[in-house]
Amino acid sequence: MKHISLISMAVLLVGTSTLLALDVATLNQRANKGFTPVVVKDWKAPDESTIPNNLFGDTVRYGKALVHETYKYIGPEVEDPKMRYAGNNLACSSCHQEAGTKRWSAPFMATFANFPQYRNRDETIGSIEERVNGCMGRSMNGKPLPENGKEMRAIVTYMYWLGQGIPLGATVEGAEFPQVNRKMVMSQAADPIKGEQVYKEHCASCHGENGEGVKREGKANGYEFPPLWGKDTYNTGAGMYRVLRAADWIVANMPLGADNHNRILTDEQAYNVAAYINNYDKPRDVKANREKDFPDLKVKVPDSDVGPYDDGKTRHQHKFGPYKGIIIPAK
């Protein structure tokens, strides 16, 4: 679901050892576009009343609808089998909240301005269409949209409209992921047992005792509150399945009503509940061929629970931490 990878972590971490899961200096070098990006601190979503009444405007509006109510148009329960691209009944806005306009919730305001970009998961220069389809295959547990099709064109056009006024390659405050305390995760493993208590106290009332969510009545009508494990949610290839990535998102967005400047959970609570939600005892679909992700181990994300690794650490430590010896702190 997120397009930032670990670039934002790079300002905090420097890799110096040959035995590490993430050589941030190498990642920075490969992501470098040859110019210093403009930093944009103030941004708000454009006024929808300015969307024109023409084909462009219709495309923007359809793109927003696809993001906000994905299940209604391309979900697994839609009437036309040819339109069943998503494999679950989530919406893109389940993670990209408020249709991709909420700060610190993987918003889209800087997306269009930052593609093409280096993608360490694929070791390639990826297009915005490939990034959307990455989410389709992982977070939405489905299949790719045709890159020149109406739906892909609408989603990209909506992202373009949201990003009006954002300079090419700009860094936009609130577009990156916040981070749970990295000193904590270096020395402390995430604890699914403690995370279960956090879940019961702060999450179960919306997402269900068994992570099943609250589904609306009727076909292709999605969820009031999305499921967090089971058959109708993200698969093991999604970014949200990674404990650090999930914790970074949770701390700034959950429970409902939280934001990055009005947090409800502590960093430790978010870290532990991310481990609980993504623990191996929670059933979910398995993404095939994940061992092919991050083919260059120098720029492999530290919280991938699928090898190979070159740091001498176990799969369990990559999944839950502690990340000392996996993330190398800056001097």
C-alpha cells in the first residue's frame, strides 16, 4: 500500500557494515534523482468544487471513487466478473485514509510528482502504474489493472489532480511515514502477547475480536471497519504485513480519530499490536514468490520475514526484532 519504501529512514540511518539487511547509503545513491527536492510543508487537498465538468473532471471523480470505494467498482463481489480485479473487499482508502488526502496516512499528494522512481523491492525504475498494481497484487490481494485501461487512467489522474502545485520530485511533509522509536526497536523485540492486550483494549471494538471487521450488508458494499486477518484482507506480500511498516502507520492513525499530532497509542503499543495482528497464527493469503522481492540484499527492508539474508540474523528476528545488527544506526 505505501510508495515511500525506506527512503525517509535514510536521513536517520547510515549503513557501514557488509553484514546488514539495509545499506541506506546505497539506497540513497540509487534513489538519487540528481537534484535537491523542494520541501513542501503546507498542503491541503484541492477543493473538489474546482473539478471541471468535462472528461478530465469525470476521470478525476471516477479515480476518487475507485480509491474510496474500491470494492464497489473492481472488488470480488461486483456483478461483472471481468471487473473483479481486487481479491478482497477492502478499499484503497482503508490505508490511504480520506481517499488519499490524510497526512501521515500514506497520502497521494506527492505521488504523481515522484514517479518514475527507484524501487528497491524490484530493483528497477518503477512507473506510477506499476506502483498501483503492486498494491493491487498485495494489499488488495488481486490482479493487475490494465495499465492503459479506464480504471488505471482514472486513479493516476486523481493522483495528478491531488498533487496540483507540488513541484517535481518534492518532499512533502506528511506524505512520508512517521516512525515508531527506532532506539526502542533496536533493543526490544515486538511482543505479540502484549500486542493482544492492546488489540483488545483499542482495536477489537471496531475490527472484531477475531480481526473479522464489520462488513456492510449487500454485495460489493465493503466494510465499515476492515478485517485485519483472514481471507478478505491483505496478503503476506503487503507492506502492512511487515511489523515495522505496520507499526509506523498504526501509531499515527489508530484507533479511529488519531493522527500523527494527536496520537492515542504509544510507540511500544503500536509496535506490539502490529506484531499481534501480523503474527503467524493469524490466517491470511500467502503471496507467492516473495523470496524474489528485494533481489539486492544491500537494500532489502529490515522487517522482511522472507530470506535470503546476509546479516546472520534469523527469520524470527527480521519479523519481530530487535533490529540491532539489521538496522545500522548513523554515527
